[in-house]
Amino acid sequence: MIDSLYIAWKYLSFNRARTATLVACVTLIAILPLALQLLLAESERQLLSRAESTPLLLGAPGSALDLVMNGLYFDDEVPQLISMMAVESLEASGLAMPIPLYVRFKARRFPIVGTTLDYFDFRALTIAEGRQLAQLGECVIGAEVAARLGITVGDSLLSSPETVFDLAGVYPLKMQVAGVLQRSHTPDDLAVFVDIKTAWVVQGLVHGHEDVTRPQDASVIIERTDANVVANARLVEYTEITTENIDSFHFHGAPGDYPLSAVIAVPDDAKAGTILRGRYLDGDAGYQLVVPETVIDGLLANIFRIKHMLDAVILVVGVATVLALILVFALSIRLRQREIHTVFRIGGSRLTIVRLLAAEIAIIVLFSGLLCMAAIVLVHQYSNELVRTLFIG
Amino acid sequence: MRPRGIIRIVTTALLFAVSLAEAGERLSVYTVNYPLQYFAQRIAGEQAEVTLPVPPAIDPAFWQPDVATIANFQQADIILLNGAGYAKWVNRVSLPRRKLVDTSAGFRDRYIHTEGDITHSHGREGDHSHAGTAFTTWLDFTLAVEQARAVAGALSRQRPDSKDIFERNLTALEQDLLDLDRQVQEIVVTNPGKLLLASHPVYQYFRRRYGLNLQSVMWEPEAMPDVAQWSALARLLMEHPAGWMVWEGKPAPESVARLRSMGIGSLVFDPCGNRPGAGDFLSVMQKNIANLRRAYTN
């Protein structure tokens, strides 16, 4: 047997290109369904565990999937906005704890998540380095944000303009990094968390500027009457919140009018959750209250429908490839007639020929198996990140 | 060692452990002003440790906590807010929303909105002003009762087993506050049209509840008013010839003397926003009422 393997090995080594092609074909055929299965299982785990741990999500009527993807996975697609009134009405119901979310802006490609400290307790997120949010203008970053941007506690992060063409838009806010979160292997690792009020500062709804009644540069005042002062755009608006200027930051209008993208509702118990769902069922209140698990189940059902289709395609391609491989071997036997004849002439039996060919196939399958195993280990190792990059975003 | 000795040691250790556990179970309540601290202490008794981290002699309404103090607020079980725009620092820090209790939220529709701020506009925003809301709500003792009820409600939600104790203590506090309310009404009814001045605009709710004919200036008790302030007072007196000035703190003797020379007496009605040097909320209010009575009887 050893001599057959030796001769087969020598033959395969001599025909490197052909061997590499055969190994690649077998490896790909084996790896595709396995890797797909692994990634789908991981995406299901990630999507479902996040959805299962979020009992209810309140948002504007519209696409429930957009609402869930933005509220749970901080997806780029911002659903229609609601206001803080939604939080107040949930609070007033006494049935659930509301956690506001405002996921709209970005800082160096990472989503800025405006929320309250309740979010960190709800998701059991702990601080690995630094401290929790304390003052307006601070942020706490996910472990992956810290790693990819190479920033840490004490550094700062600029909010990005919503569009590059928004020349008359608000100034970017320079946020101080107060803490870095412990890695949680969830989308929270890839987020920049700020207090909900800081998110409104990023939008320009809460702002700080020099006293218009006593400006340093009098030319910023266009018009002044006893009751009104009109300043031009040169009025100094603060782009960083410091202990010196924090007192100048102020809100305008009713707090209930401030925007949100969603509200996580954590019912006191199952009964409270059911009552709450009943209240928002007709949509008259201008909101939709969704169960993220149901929405994600629907999404997964679609994904698995696609997966079944992919399985069928892979099966057909696999069969075709196997047939092609058989053809390659059959043709190679024909091409190697003289070589086989020589084996006969030096006293080799038919069985010896079969053993030689079997040894060649075994070596190819073995190499493919090893490569396949290495690739699967690699996919498994990075499945978390791969799923977030490929499927969740 | 004898068995009896061992039993005694074990029993003592168990009792010690139980008392330690009970001590550890005390609720941690943080407040933004003294009236709320007083209400919470009266209602919770030994069930809670109530903290007002504002240093003495600083007005809690305009205080700004440092990061360490904010962290202490974040760790509390309950954070009692006055609402009505009191303690603006609350809007500039991160606090867990589920722990916040706005004690005046129940009478938001009865807030008094202050006017007179200059409106301004800049950038693409329209006209806006920084006008605010009067916040010394507790000087209307009926509103103070509502705030005390909100405190009791928050304590009961956090510690349902002790609800009866909280309710009992609340009833006693309500009686004390309503007694203050009755006393002020009895004083004011003797001369409903009596003209008064206030050194600072902090008596809006007090004025509304008890129907006082009171106009405010913007003086600080410890500082002698400047020429412009005296002129403004003279103009105000033309329309509102009051005989008494109500001060929020002990006034400077020179101010008292000059007012006396103008025929205006001085009395202190301390809003008691921070811990008093002596006594408690009730004793300070009793003293305030005694001072007010002096104005109405003279």
C-alpha cells in the first residue's frame, strides 16, 4: 500500500496544476454548504438572542423590520422618528420601563446611540475601562470601536455630518470618551453610546452659545430691540462641551417634542406586556409596538427559504462537479494508457492499477478534507464578525 | 467549650448578621434640595438613607455636581427631583431615568411660567427665549403635600412591604404641612390687600396660593443694592407702596436701615432650599410664618 501511495504522491506532485485544480474543486464543493450552515446558524443565534432579550419595541408606523434592525442592530436605515412623548406615555401607563433610543448619527462610520443609562443595565453592559457617562458631551464606546479606531478613555471623537452637502448644517460635536465597554459580542461592541441629550446636541436641538445680550463681538448682532436680539451665523456656538461652557447649553421647546428613533419597552410582567400590546394594536396612537422576536422570526424564515434554494443550487453544482471529476479521472486514465501499459509490462496487476488510482483519489480527498477543516475552523472563529459584516451590517 | 456557650456565640453571630443585612437593605435616596430630603426622611424613617449632596450655604437650584457626585446619584435607588426646571444641572448630566422621580409632575399644569427674558435668533433656528418656570413649588404648602405624596409613592414602589409605614408617616407630614398652610391663610385673611415687596422672585407659588399682593425686585440679601437698584425700587414704590420687604435670607444691616428710613420694614421668609443651620424644614417655616405675622399685625 505504501508503495502505491508513494507512486501516487509522486504522480500528483509532478502534475501540480492538475492536482491543485482537483483539490480546489473538492474543497469548494465540501466547504460551501458547511460554511453557509455555520454562518446561518450564527446569524440566527445573534439575531434571535438580541431579539429575544428585547421584549417590545415602540416606534413609528411603517416597516417593522427597519424599526427592529435600527433599534436592535443599529442599522443605517433610520425609521420614521417619534418623539419623547412616546416615552412619557409609556411611563404614565405604569406597565413598562421605557428606554429611549435615538440611532441616527455616526462618528467615523460607527453609529451614535443616544439613550439613557437604563440601556446599559438592561443589556448588562459593563465598563471595561474608564467610567460611565456622567455629563453632556461624553461618550462611552464599544470594545470594537476602541480597537478599530485605536482610541481610549480621554480621547475625543467627532460626530460626522449627516450628508457631505449639508454645508449649512450643525457643527460636528467633539465628544469626550469617558469609558470603553466590556466586549459583549453584540452590535453594542460597534456603537458609540451617548446620553440621549447629547444626541440632541449632535443634531443641534440642544445647543450652547455665547450670551447674545453680551457678545464678545458686537458685529454678530444684526438687530436688537428691548424684547428680541437677532444674531448672525457668526455667533459662537460651542462644538465641544466643557466645564466652562456646559451651563450655556440649553433646550428649546417642550421636552416631549424631542425626537427618537425607537423606545425599548420592558414590561413589568407578561400581563403588563399583553395589556400594552393591546393598547397599541390599533395604531391610533401613531405608534407601532412590535415584538422583535416575531419580526426576526419572519426575517429568518425568509433567510431559510433562501438557504433552501441555495442548498438546492449547491447540490446541483456539487453533482455536476462530481461528474466532472469522474470525467477528469476517466479522461486521465485514457491519457495515461501508455503509462498503465508500462505498469502491466513490468508485472503490475489490474489491482495494482486500481490501487494506484485509489491512492491518488485518497490523497486528493485528504488534502481537500484538511483544507476544508482549516477553512471551517477559520469561519467558526470569525463567524461572529463575519455575520455582523455580511448579514447584520 | 460548653454547648450553651457555643449556642450563645452562634445566636449572637446570627443576630449580628441579620442586623447587618437589615442595615444593608436601607434604600439609598438622593435629592436635589432640602425640602425633598426632609419629606423623604420623614416618610421613610429608618427605611432609607436620604442624601442631599449640596454643600451648606449653596443654593441647590444653581449648584453643579462634580463627576464623583454624579456617580453617587447614579448609584442611588431613588433620585428625587423637584421638577419645574429646578436644578438645571439635571438636564446636563446622565442619570438613570427609571430612578428619577419628578415630584411635581402631578401638577405640571399648575406651574408658573416666568416671562421677561429676551428672545433671540441665530443660524437657521427661529426666535426663541430662555424663559423659565418658577420652581419654589414647596412654598405653596398644598403643592408640598403633593410632592410628599410623590415621594411616598416612589418609596412604596421600591419597597412595597413597607408601604403601611410610609403611608402612616406621610399622613403625619401632610398634617404638618396643611397646618402651615392654614396658619398662612389665617394671617393673610386679616389683611388680604396688604402690599409686600420681595427681595427676589422666588415666592411665585407662595403668592398665588395665599393671594399675596407682592412685587419682586432682584436683590441679594447679603449685598447692599446699588444706585440703579434703589432707583428701580423707588419707581416700583410709586405703583406699589408696600410697607414690608420679604427677604429670602438675612439681609445686610445697611439695606435694612435704609429701607427702614423709607418706612419699609424687613422680614425673612427663608424658602429653605438647602439645609438650615439650625432646626429643620418645619421649624424654619414656623419661624417664617411668625415673621410674616409680624408684618400683618404691624
